[in-house]
Amino acid sequence: MGGDTGLTAYQFITLGLGCVGFLGTWILGAFKLGRAVEHMKASVKEEIDAEREKIISKIDELEDQFHSEQKAQDHNFGEVGAAMRQYIADVEKMIRQVEIFGRDHYVQKEDFKDAISQIASQIREGNAEIKADIKELQKQIAQRD
């Protein structure tokens, strides 16, 4: 080759092949490393997507469960309202029955005053009769003596 380097053509070729092999190994290694990184990226992305799908499906499942429970709760609350309305109606009927019973079985104020007046007059009449009977008995006892 041009100047005297002390290397023979065979040694140059061997050295060249060694350099090419070394460079080829590094280039191939870098290429494989790039592919491995791409493969890792793809697998991590697939795992992330799989986990995301699991999470989304679980969220959807929980939403469905929440909606069904909410629907049942709304229905049950509606039943509570209906039960409360029925209870109030029943209580109103019972109060009406008590009012009717009171009207039919208890004395009104004016009726009570009249009854008291009649009782008072009957007691006066009874007292007068008792006094008359006692006077009569006293006369009879006085006549025996």
C-alpha cells in the first residue's frame, strides 16, 4: 500500500476485517438493542392497555351496579312514600272514628249543664221529701209518748 507501515496486506485485511466485525457487532448490537427497546415499549403498552381495559370494565361494572342499586333505592323510597300516605290515611280514619265515638257517647256542654240542673232539682226535691218524712216520723214518735 502506500508507505511502509510494517504490516503486510494479509495483516491489513485481517485488521480491516476485525474492525468491520467490531463495527458490525456494535451496529448489530445497537440495532438489536433498539428492537429490544421497541419490543419492551410495545409489551409495556400492551400491558398498560390491558390494565386500562380491566379498570374500565371494572368501572363500567361498578357503574351498572350503582345504577341498579340506585334504581332499587328510588323504588324503595317511592314505596316508603306510598306507605306513609297509606298510614296517614289510616290514622285519619281512626281519628274520624274517635270523633264519631265522642260525638255519640259523650255529653255536649249544654246537655251537661241541663243534666246538672235536673240532678240538682231532683236532689232538692229528694231533700224536701226526706225532710217531710223526718217531720212525719217525729210527729209519729211524739204522738206515741
